[in-house]
Amino acid sequence: MSTRPFLRIDNIRKRFGPIVASDGVSLEIEEGEIHSLLGENGAGKSVLMSMICGMVRPDEGDIVYKGQPVSFASPRDAIRQRIGMVHQHFMLVPNLTVAENYILGQGSALSVISDMDKVHRKIRALSERYALDVRPDAIVEDLSVGEQQRVEILKVLFHGIDLLILDEPTAVLTPQETDRLLCLMSDLVKDGKTVVFISHKLDEVMRVSNRISVMRDGRVVHTVKVGETNARELARMMVGRDVRMELPRNPEPPGPIVLSVENLACRAENGIPAVRGVSFDVRAGEIVGIAGVSGNGQTELSLALSGLLPVDTGRVVLNGKEITGLDPAAINARSFSHIPEDRHKHGIVLPLSLSENTILQRYDQKPFATGGMLNGRVIAEHTRDLIKRFRVKSRDENQPIAALSGGNQQKLVVARELARNPDFILVNQLTRGIDIGAMEFVMEEMLKQRDSGRAILLISTELEELFAICDRILVMFHGGILGELPPDRTRLDELGLLMAGNKEQPAPAG
Amino acid sequence: MDDMMLLTFLATLVGAAWRLATPLIFASIGEVFSERAGVLNIGLEGTMLVGAFCGFAAASATGNIPLGLLAGVAGGMLFGLVFAFFTITIKADQIVVGAALNLLGMGLTAFLFRTYYVSTGKGIDIAQPVHIPWLSDLPFLGEAFFRQNLIVYSTILAAILATLVLYRTSFGLTLRAVGEHPKAVDVAGRSVPGYRYAAVLVGTGFAGLGGAFLTLGHSNQFVEGMTSGRGFIALAVVVFARWSPIGAFFVSLLFGLFYALQLMLQAQASIVVPYQVLQALPYIMTIITLVVFRGKGAAPSKLGQPYEMR
């Protein structure tokens, strides 16, 4: 390794209005290493990398790349210097072909597109070289998320890079796809490239990195070699305190059936069948997980159960009474709580206050209202109580909920739904967009609910979350339930195969 | 009606349809560019009126029709620049600005016309049909297709050229990307506002040309509010045409057919339907089109949304 770092970031600062995104970040990346950036949401990882690839200009500080100070005015400048980034939200135009996406912005604006054959040949050659299955004439929107990511990675390679930045690339992948990506990263390094891997998943970071830098509150708090640390220490550095990695379990046998779903089918908003005949039961005192790559009908299943999407066929029975086809208010009134996937769309009303958000479903009921008038004092007391019990970080109950962080918004949604004393709780993406500290808290709350005899259905794309709190895991693929597994981490391969739609048992290892 | 009369009727109908479709073809092809870049310009009506007035003013001053057309394009683009500034630079709501510009276009052209021209009552010489040897003399087909002026013929050229630019150039590729995923364009190092400005200017230039045709190739006078809703119909054409220039050409022809049909049916004494009903035909068809084809399917996904880098 050379003494001079490949990329040196020196005391970078960046503010967006009142928010400090980078608070004097310093970081050194060596040539030919896989350097992971670990940190919670909002720690400043993505912003830092956006500055390196020219999307955002730092307010202060220096970036020295290959020994030269650089200042990129646009991403194109960074691409010219052979720095490429694969963004968390893909930069692919959905209605164009792969090849068209690759030549977007290249050459003169006035040029006539010619010689697409040459572009196609170059893409095929690269695709073979890195064993990335990418067809140049495929339309991007027809591809799965995993395929789109391959297209995105190959796009960066197509433009020619020495430094590759991957922003949370594994969030959308099955375990097998993740394995392939981690292998690809190693191959790229063998090919002389340098990789920066942004993630908040400790296990992946531990597996693939040479060095790991942990970010917190807009700073790099620590850089360590992978052999000199462990997951627990990394988690502590991320959060700033000890984190319990394993939650205590209380293996009580589950009680009677609370929710029963029989042969449920429904279509997505665009009319395409999304849930195709799903049956399962959830019993009192158990957490049933639904795993699956996003887009396999989980969203529609949860909307149909909560009455937000019309049911085509099948029955949903709650506490022995059929609730199929009822409107959401009627379902809510029957001891059914819903912690939705998209809290901004279905969970809260952003401009309203915390108080108003806590009574969204019960604003017309006693004690919150009498004779059509709201009881401000009762509502405020109720909200203050929830804020205290669920440790929602906020100024007071009159603050608009939009001012809270994602984690605190989620805590309030969870608090509201649990305060209604439901028999059944439908949870879709319990921990999406929230930090480890809040994650641990809401997961513990779910376990407490289970222990007090509630039935919980947890839909999630985060396998760690499912393994941590579920009693059994159903795998959803293409609108159906493909199988059931116990929450046993040693059976991850099996789970991954089911998530990819493969029903056969995997070949025995070794 | 015997067969000969029917054939003559149909030939005249088709010829008139193309002529009446011409302003729609220009305006809708232009709007395809604008909307593909994510900018919904409902100010087409006002822009067409400005084009019609500028074309009329320039031609009546110089007696030169090409110069008049050029003035129509320039007037439309100038109007478009105002729209682009407010919607792209200031990021004001596209619908609000478009509605304001419609009112401005109507009021401004009426004011200028009344102030400077109405007392003269003078018409202008308009573009005459070109006689194409042999073809123009063909029975029926000649009447239907080969007795138009050059502006009408140029609609074919416009549709082909627009298609080539949109699908075969780097500019067109980037433009289409801007309406779907502007951030990807930004990351690829191209200016999203720059492309949106260009798209709006192309769009309003075409709308101005369509307006100028009304005064320079159709009627020989400017009349207040003479576009009579063509700008709005062009918006419907774009939806029906699924945002394609060739589609816009043919859908405009279909609407031209409704215009021609209502004109010719009014002249038929044997038809007892009140003429107001017939006059409403193109507008009724517009509403039906929008209801039937309202599906979002092919619409650029960022249509109508301002772009924020961060």
C-alpha cells in the first residue's frame, strides 16, 4: 500500500438550512480496499458520498483524490475523474432501454444517436467480464429490482471508474443476490478498483470490508480494520451506547386463533393481481412474520387486510367475525391495529400536531370528544402520556409531527396503535427508516405485546427484524405464500431460495 | 346522395380536415416536446393567439408570409419564455401560470388588435394552395390531398422531424429522460432546467406557428379569440396520441375531421340538427377522448412537477 491515500477527505462541512449534515468529516480511503461506511440513518453517510461524486458541493473542507485537490461542479466532473456512485434510489430512466440509459448525457447534446450496436457490444462484453447478466436492449421498468441494480452497477463500470461508491446496495436484495454482490465487490478490487460500501447491516460489513469507518452525527467517529473489531463494538460506536443484539424470548405456546385469512386474493391499484389466494392464521400470543422481496404482494396484502384495498375473493375473519370488505373505520373499530408500511401516506398527517395525530381514528369518540366537540385537555394529556411512555423525542404535543425524525414519528404511530388495546396488530415494515436505538425499542414493545396475548402479523423485508422477534416466518412470493420456516438463522439459505421463488429444498451444503 | 356526390363530399371533407387539423398538428407536436420533458403547458391557447396575432401583424406590415410565420414562431417562443421563467426558474405551479398566460394571451392580442388594426379592417394575402402538376388534377384524390398550401404540407415534415429529434438524437433521449427521471439526467451531468427551457421553447414555437397558420394560411384576418379552444384540444390530442409526434399528427387529423364534418353538415339543408350541436362536435369529442384515454399509462411520470436538485 502506498503511503499517500487514494482519497483523502479533510474536515468537510455541509449544512442544509439549519441541519448540519457533515460536521467536519475526515476520512482516508486506501487504493484497492473495500472501505465500509457504517452508520444510522441520518448519520451523514450518503451526503458525504454525494459530495465525493459531485452531486453536492461541500461548504468547507478539502477532497484530495489521487494526490490532487479536486472540486467537482457536477457528477460529470466526478465521472471524468473515474469516480462512480450507485445510488440507493436508482438513477435509471424506467421507460428507456439499458443501453439508452448508459449513453444518457454522453457526447454532444446535438449529436445524432448512431452506432447503438457498438454500445450494445460494449455492454455485452462488460456483462460477460463481470458475470453480470445484463441485456442491453431490455427496458429498465420491465426488470426486477435486483436486475436494475446490476444494470446500475454495470452503468458505472461502462463509464469507466477507479472508485466505486455503493449506497445501501443490499437493502433491496435477497440473501443470494446479496452474496453475489459481495463477491462482485471482491472481484472489482482484484481488478484494481477501490470500493466504498455504505451500509447499516453489520454482518455484511464484517464479511466484505478491509476497513470500516463508523459515522455518527455527521462525523467519522472511528475507523478500524475488520479483524480488530466485532459486531457488538461496531453497533456501540454507531449508536453511542450498548445495544442488545439478541432480544429475550418467552416461548409460551400461542393461544386461540385471532385472525384467520382464507384464500384471500386482491389486485393492486393498477388492476394486476397482486395477492393470489393466501391462507394463514395468527394466534393470540404469537408473532407471525411475512418475509419476501418487496413487490411480491406484501403491500397489497396489508392494504386488503386493513380495508384499504378491495378484496376479490376469500375471507378475513377476526375474533370469529368476518371483516372482509368492511371499510377501514369499521375494521379499526374491531380491535384491529395497523402500523402501515408508508407512514406518511397511511399512518400520520404530517402538518397536524402530535395530539391530532394520536386521535386520528378516535376523534369522534369519548373521552376525546363529547357532543361533536373535541376535548383538548383530555387529548393533550393522552398524547403527553404516550410521548412519555414511548420516549418520543419532541418539543411538546402541539408540535407538527412533520418536525419529528422518522424514528420518533414511527414511535408515535406504534404508541397510538398499541394504546387502542387491539387484539390483532398488523405491522408492515416496523423499523423502516428508523435508527438502531428506536428499532430496538419498538421491537421490544412488539415482544411485550405478544407476551400479553396479542396476535401480531409482521410483514418485513428486513430478515434480521423477522429473525429477532417472530415465532414463525411465512415467505411470500408472487402473491402467494411459498412456505413456512421457524426463525432459525441457520436456515437462511432456505429462506433466501423461497424468497427467490424456488420451492425445492436446497442441496445439502458441502 | 348518389355515389358521385358522396365521393365529392368525402374528398372535400378530407381536404378540409387536413387544413383544419394543421394548427392542431403544430400545437400538439410542440406540446409533446414540452410534456415529454415534464412540463404541462396549458397556456397553449393563449400562445396560439399570440402566434396568430404576431403572424398577422408581421405579414400585414411586410406582405411577406414566411416572415409572418417566423414572427408567429417568435411570438410564441417569447410567450413561452415567460411561462418557462415562472414554472422552471421560479418553480410556480404550471397550471396556474398556464391559466394566467391564457388570459394574458387573449387580453393582450385583443387589446393590440383593437388599438392598431380593427379600424383598418384590412385583410392580408394568405398562402395559396400550390398546384402540383398531375397530382392536383386527379379526380377526388386531388381535392382530398393535393390542393393545399405549403404550410399544410409542412405538417408532414414537422411530424417526421419531431420524431427523429425525439427518438434519434441525444437531445431527444435526454428530453424524454427529463420527464421521467430528472435526477438521473442531473447525475449524468446535464442541466434539467436547461432541457425544460428548450422543451418549452420548442413547444411554444410550434404553438405560435399553429396560431400563425390561422391568420396566414386559413383566414386572412385576425379575430379576437380566433383559436376558439384549439389550444385546449391540442392538449387532449397529446393524451390520445400517447405523447408521440406521429400519433399527434393522426389524432389531430381525426379532430380536423370533426371540425370539417360540422362545417359541411351545417351547409346541408337536409339535416335538421341545430347547428350549435354540430359546432360542439369537436369539443364533445375532446371530452370523450379525455375520459376514455385518461389512464396514466404513457404519461411522463414527472409531468407537471417542478424539479428540485435537493
